[in-house]
Amino acid sequence: MSNETPRRGGAGRGQGRKARDGAQTGRGTELRLDAEAKALFSQLGGGDMSLGAREAARRLRGLPAQDWTQAES
């Protein structure tokens, strides 16, 4: 018997996946965005629309802006 941990779960199996900002994402919510919103979220998130949506929420709550263009993958 091997001492390796069995590989189970992971993205696509309800486990969510870890985002660049360290937040654990669960099941996604479908949003329909126009091209302008997609471009804005992508710009705010350093190329990642999910991070851009979080950044927009941070700014709406009055929290300081985060520069996601320097975030590691």
C-alpha cells in the first residue's frame, strides 16, 4: 500500500479552486456581462475577470484598491 494521498476532488467536483488572491471560490454564479463590463473587470483584475469583480466589490465597500497586475498566479 502506498503512502500517497489519493487524488480526489479538485476543480469541477464541487471543491472550488483557489484564486490568485487566496480566496476559495465555491460554485460559480452565472453573470451575463456586456463587453465593456468584461473589459473593466479584466483590467481591474490584472487579466482575471473574477479578481476584477472582487476588486470592484472592494472599491464599492470603500476598501483600498489592490493592484492585481502584480499578483502571482
